[in-house]
Amino acid sequence: MYQCQLCGKNSQPRTPAHRVTLAIRSVVYPHRSKVNGCWKWTGERSKFVRTDDPGGFGLEAEREAIVCPECAKQWQARE
Ligand SMILES: [Zn+2]
């Protein structure tokens, strides 16, 4: 049992909970040089090298809510 974080109702027992994303934000990851260590084969021998992390950008969840199935259906229809 849980309380829906959108409508505030208590769920019936054994009702599945849904997690919806309310807000997202864009993030930028900076370039980092020589941070990933790995063994690479160079001909006959393996050699330990450190490679760069190229960085980049993407989206991450800013706010999430645990909601009942009806609210999850409404939220998905709105998006
Ligand atoms: Zn609800």
C-alpha cells in the first residue's frame, strides 16, 4: 500500500505503483582526460593504458513521483 503523490489517495493492497517523471533537465558532462583504465593488446603483449572520457550532454530526471495506475495513465496521455 502507498499514497499516490499526485492525487493523495491511499491505494488498495497489492496495487502496483507507477513512477512518473515530472520534470527533466539537460546536463553537460565535461571532457576528462586519462580517466578510464584498461588493458589493451599491442601485438603479443597487453599494456595498461588510460583513455579519455569524451563527455557530452543528455537529460536527467529532476523530479519523480510514485503514483497510482489511474494517475499514471492520465500523465502518459498528457505527454
Ligand atoms: Zn493517483
